[in-house]
Amino acid sequence: MQQQIEKFEKKQIKNIDFNCDLAQSFGVYKNTSEYELLDYVSSVNISCGFHAGDPLTIQKALLSAKEKNIVIGAHIGFDDIQGFGYRAMDLDEDEIEALVIYQVGAIMSFAKSFNLEIEHVRPHGAMYKQAAEDFQFASAIAKAIKKCSKWLVYYGASGDVTEKVGEYVNLPIAQEIHLEKTYNVDGTVDFSMKDNSSVFDNVNRLKLLLYNSQITNREGGKTIVNADTIHFSNKVPNIIEIAQEAKKIITPVPVNYKNAYASGWVE
């Protein structure tokens, strides 16, 4: 385990993306507070109508992101409206492929009608958790994304699984960190633990991440991680305050801008 931790380089992070979910509504269930986060993020993940989202909600989300000049991505999930995508499903690779292509294709087509392009894909809920832990499952998702476009960036939980999937499928990836989550010593998320909504703790975690590429772990130590984007979840009750304080520390930039900066194409 120690070798796994030490293979990452301790470094300062100069550019990072902030992302949040959008169109997390369906029918009579509405979530209007999510739009308040648009002033503090550089990319959004728009629900595709499976775990959440309906045509009018998706349209509003796309136009709101366009107005704010925010990068757009597809937020894919299991077909589970009643459980909002938080119930796991046992699917084979063909079923996963169909599920992903259907959802990504819907958002891509919808976006094009407004002269927009999507740049990334992020799993939701139970799909996100399984993709963080299961290489074969995550690879099936990534392969399906690549069939939609080889230029789409796959957003996944920071760690070995996401890194190896990107290499195996030859697809751009963005390794994601959650400031409110509990992390294990190996840099993986302990999804069983309650979210930490303390503004003080979240801000200090962000500073540690930016200055040293480290995240505090459940044993009280610090683990070096790779981080391209930070997810700001509407499930955290005071997420607006956390996002406000985070943006005071660093102005977020989209993942593709970050990659271009790292390559030397922009200064």
C-alpha cells in the first residue's frame, strides 16, 4: 500500500476545475438551488433523463450554462428515477454500453441545437461508486463514452482505477476529489462515511490539496492524490458557502484549459 501512495508526486496545483451537477429534477421534484452554484464552478454535469432530468429541465440547464459560459458535460446514471440513481444495478457490458451511449447522445444532440458542445461525462450515484471500485465496469463506461467521441473527458474518482481506465481505453480522464468525503489511506473514498459539511474543514482541505496534492485521510494522515477537478455536491446543505470560500482561494478553470496550460499551449 505504501508503494501505491508514494508513486504520486507531491506538487503544487496551479489550475483546477470545479464541477457541479445540474438538472437534478424530474416532474414535481424540483431543485432550483443548484443554479446558485453556477457562479462558482467552471463545469457542469447535466442529468440525461435517467436518474433525473426531463426535457424542459435539461433545456433550462443547457441555456443556463451557456449564459454563464460554463463547460457542459453529461451526467449519466442508472435508469432509476424513484431511487435517483443511488441503487446499484448488475448489468453486462452490452447493457452498460447502450445505457451510456443513449444518455450521452441525448445531451450531445440537445446541446448542438443550441450551438453547444459537451466536453465530458461524469457518472452519478451508484454508477459513480461502482466505477470508482470496479475496473471492468469503469472500462465499459469509458469504452461507450469513446464511441460517442474520443475527445470526451471521463470524470472519475481519483485513484488507480480511473487512471488505469484512461490508459487502457485511451480516453482523456479527469481525476475528481470531494472535499466533504472521507478518504482511505490509499486515496480511495470511503462511501460509507457521512459527508463533512464544515466550511473550515473543507477550505483547509482545499488548501492542502492545492499546495501539496494531498488529502487528509481517515487515519489522521495525509495521502498524495491526483486531482484535476473538485466536485461540489448539492447534497451538502451549505455547499454554496463552501463554494464561495473555495473560489476566493483559486479561480477554477475547465479541465481542457488545465490540460492546455500544462502542455504549454496557454500561459
